[in-house]
Amino acid sequence: MNLTKKIPVVSKELIFQFVIITILFALWGIANDLTTPMVSTFKKVMPELSNTQASLVQFAFYFGYFFMALPAALFIRKYSYKSGIILGLILYATGAFLFYPAAHYQSYTFFLISLWVITCGLAFLETTSNPLILFLGNKETATQRLNLAQAFNPIGAITGLIMAQFLVIKEIKSDDYTQEAYHALSSTELASIRENDLSVISIPYIGLGLFVLIILIIIIFTKMPTTAHEDKMSVSESFKKLFANKNYKHGVLAQAFYVGAQIMCWTFIFQYVDNINHTFGLHLTATYYNIAAMLLFLSGRWIGTALMKTLNPSKILMVFGIGGVICAAGAIVLQGMPGLISLICISIFMSIMFPTIYGIALKDMGDEAKIGSAGLVMAIVGGALMPVLQGSMLDMGGPGFADIKLFGFIPEVNFSFILPLICLAVVAHYGYSTYQLSKKV
């Protein structure tokens, strides 16, 4: 493994291609975290929506990933990685521009369709870009290279959060009224506010669509390297080979659990902070702690990428998984700020998990990596399923977050983080098992 010190992470002749593809990692980070706050924003702008209807924003997003990942893999398998990226960017831009007519017609369904089209594009980009990054250099540094590219994803995520906060949340007029005052307005005033707020929501997406078009033009005129193993085995043979690969199957499972842990930790931090405020009489702002978690996530990814110059990626995944389990245990058992700090610190250890699992699961694959990539992207659906389970745990004792206390002192909102703990334990075990396997090679 010491050979990785002498092998460049990215070949000099492929640096430009690496930079352009890496920008795509930031692009889907922006879309993800620009969209997350839209659940509560749409509820404010369209108060007739139920909480279930408002949550369809996230459902549309995750369903797009699940729906399009396999078709994307089959498409790039038939054509090329570059073709997949181009189609993905076209879908991304199209979905973003659809926000304009959605705002004009004031149709919530139209907005959901727009988000779904964006995410179909993101499914193409993720299914294509991750394995392409693995090919842009020596296979010995493939996982390290993917971690480096993925390090720009949280930069995009932070950008998306900032855009949502300052371009949308602070600008909508619906938030200036109490619920009673809002309903007391005349129909003309309500119509004017809704028209303004829906236009505000659409503006950052339209701007993002324009930026995506610029990247699309650059990609069209950029020559991409021909990847190895273009022997085009049949689809059935690819599936058969993948299903026989335990390392890959366990990788898909680990990826689903990881994404579930990530979404749970970043979603239910708001309820965790609300409970602290209620219990200790504090006035903490959850958004700031969420941004802090993102910054730690970014730092952890850079640190993890640097460590991979000398350490086995599977070993790092195992250690980071154990660290995540310990922090999750702290978020469960500790009360107040110590517990919140533990919850935030989970992000450090989650940082390298997605790209590292991805790289390990697809290691030494040939043409079947294109189909294999789809399975790992489809595993993102874990982020749609696991939070529902955690939400049901919060409802165990009633509408509050501490209606019952487990073992006499652990509020239910704290105890609900047993689910991320279990998920991170699964990831740690995958790191351990693949590390043991690598020592036998």
C-alpha cells in the first residue's frame, strides 16, 4: 500500500476533466440542501397544505433518485459516461427552469414535478460521475480520488443552505405574519403575497439552471477519456456477476444505512434543539448547528482523504464508523449541550462514508461497474425510509419530544438516535469485513 505515496491521485493530463466533473459533485449538493428547507417554506406559503403534503417535496426528490438510477446506468452502458453527464445536466436545467411556469400557475403539483425532473438529472449525474472519477487515474488511488471529489459536495450543500436562507426564507412575506393575522388578510392581499413568495422560491432555481447550462456547454466541448473494460457483457451477465459479489451487495446495504443515518442526523437535529430549548429554557437556533455539522462534515472529508494516502480505506471506514457510533451514543445518553455537541460531531465521522463505500464496493469491477453504480445510487432511498421510522419513535408518547423517558432519564427524541447508531454500526462492520478481506489479498 505504500505505493500510493508515489502515485498521483489525479494524472496531470486529466486534471481539467477531474475539475469539471468535481464541479458536478457540488451541483447536486446545492440542489439537495436548497430543496430541504422548502418543506417548511411551501407550508408557510401554501397554508392549505397538510404536513404530509408538504413533505412530498422530499419524497419527490428521493423517488427521482430511485426511479432513474438504473435507467441512467443502462444509458451510459449503451453510450458513454459523457453522454450520461450531458443528459443529466439537461434534465437538471429543465427541472430548474420549470420552476418559472410552476410559480406562474401557482401549482404545487407543478413544483413537485419540477423537483422530480431535477432529481432524475441528479440520478444521471451521480450514477455517471462517481464511477468516472474512479477511472480518472490509477486504480490504487481510486477511492482517495473519489473522496477528494466528494469533498466538494458539502461545499455545494453549504452553498444551498445559504441560498435557501438568504434568497428564499428571509424574502418570503408569508413568514411576516402570525397564522391568525395571515388568515385575516383579504383575498386580494393573500393572492399578492402568494404570487410574490412563489416567485421568490423560483428565482434561485432559475439562476441555478442558468449555471448548469454553462457547465453543460463546457462538458460538451471537453474530451473525456475512454474507460477500460468496454467489452459490453450482457445486462443479465452484469446482474449475475453483481449478485454473486458479496462485497458489492454488502456495500449497497451499507450505503443505504449510511444515507439513512445522514438524513436522520441532519433532519432531526431541529427537534433535538427544540427539546433542549424547552427543557433548559434556552433559545438556540437549530439552523446554525446544522451549518456547523456541515462544516465538520467538510473538514472530516478532507482529513479522511489525506489519511488515505497512507492508510487502507476500509480501515478508515471502520474507525470512522466506530467514531460515529460513539457520538450517536453520546447524543442519546447526554443531556443538553453535551448531547447536541455529540450529535453535531457525528458528521465528522459520516464525512468519508459515501465515497469510501462506493469505491470499495466497485473495486476491481469492469463494465459491470456501470450497473453497479446504479445500485449504490438507488441505495439513497435509505434517506427516505429511515427518517420515517425515527419520526414514528418521536410519536411514541405523544406530540412532544419528551413525553416519555426511556430508563427514566432519556427523552424519546434522544433515544430515537438509536437508529443512526445502528446504521453507523452496519457501516463500521462493512469497513471491518472489507479490511479483513484486503489483508488476505
